[in-house]
Amino acid sequence: MKILVCISNVPDTTSKINFTEGDTKFDTNGVQFVINPNDEFGLTRAMWFKEKQGAAVHVATVGDASVEPTMRKALAIGADEGIRINANPTDGFFVARQLAEVVKKGGYDLVICGRESIDYNGGMVPGILATLLDMNFVNTCISLEIDGSSAKAVREIDGGKETLETNLPLVIGGQKGLVEESDLKIPNMRGIMMARKKALNVVEPVDAPTMTNDQKFEKPAPKGPVKLVDASNVGELVELLHNEAKAI
């Protein structure tokens, strides 16, 4: 089995976010970038398939040279090969179009994406990718088992879970639950040293339109001041919740 894990290079949630050029551009200065958490769950699951079923695992991303440290981390975790499409990831359709070309050329049986990235939260790439490739698709996937060419997946739905059976080739949009946070792999020294010798191939993008563009970024409004109420003064608390907070 040949697996491609699609990686998004996203800001660490502890980084301070700012914008430039009249709030139309994201300011990357001083920002630490990491593997998108939903993608990391998918990569860890792919490593399980490698260890238990002998799968070959490749990782791919769309980005310039600045994303290579994130790719090297994925290789240090255990991926066999990396592919960087040398382009600015302008929107979900553009990214999906680039990844689709990689999948077609690579002949992958299983494509694992995160259900969304934590920066733009568009959630578009997995579904568009599956459509472009005419592959089966399972989104919000929290469990995946492969037996030969058959797949059994569990996905999260409103109010519960849904179990699906399908065939490879398959695209999934994974999330927490695909593996648990405690199962996430941290690169060790041996993995880091081996990653330096693994192939990180750079390919040029194919022509694809940008379907959307960012007009303006805006930070959430600051929270108002906190009003403390003495624990013995239940009446005042009820009045504040009713008249000011409009919560009751």
C-alpha cells in the first residue's frame, strides 16, 4: 500500500498573530510554524500502517522553501519521502489541484489529509482533492482500518458516529480520534539524522486558477472587563446574568 499524507504548514497556536498592509496580509515575522495538528494525526496513523502493514508513506505540501523544516520533521517522524510543490498556497482549490497532480503521478492507494487547517479553517482541500481524483472520500474521519483493498472508516457526525465501508483508492479528512494525542510521535535523534538523508523532492506547480482571495483580516474584539461577585451574593449574580449578560 502506498500512502500520501498531505501536510499544511501552520502557525503555532502560541504565536502572536499580526497583519500588515492595511490588515490584508498575514505577518509571518517571529511566527513559529508547525505541522497542522489534524495532519499530524493523519501522519501518525499512516506510520501505524507502515509499521504493521509495510505501507510506503510519503508526505506532500504546497509552499516555498520556508516550509522545509516542517517537512523534515515529518520525515523525522518516519515518512519515507517528501514532496514540496514550489508555490504559494493561495487558496483551497489551488492547493487541491497541485496535490491531485502529485497523487496521479505517484499512484497512491490512500491519501490522508487533515479535515481542515487551523489557520484558515477552510476545510475545502480534502473534498476538492477527492473530486478532482474521482476517489472515494470520508471526511471528519476518527478511525480507519485497511484490509487489502477494503477500508473501514468511522466518521464523526452531528450527535454520533457513522461507520462506513469502502474500497481503495480513498481520500480521508482526518482529525483527533484517528489517533489519540498521546500516540503522536516526537522525532528522536535517530529519526532526525535519518531525515537528513531522505529525499525531499521539489516540483514545480501546474497551472491552476485561484478561486478566492483575502480582502481583509480582523482580530476578534477584546473581551470586556471581568466583574467579580461575592459567592454569598447569589441575588446580585442572578441580576447580572439576567440584565447584563442576558444569559437567563
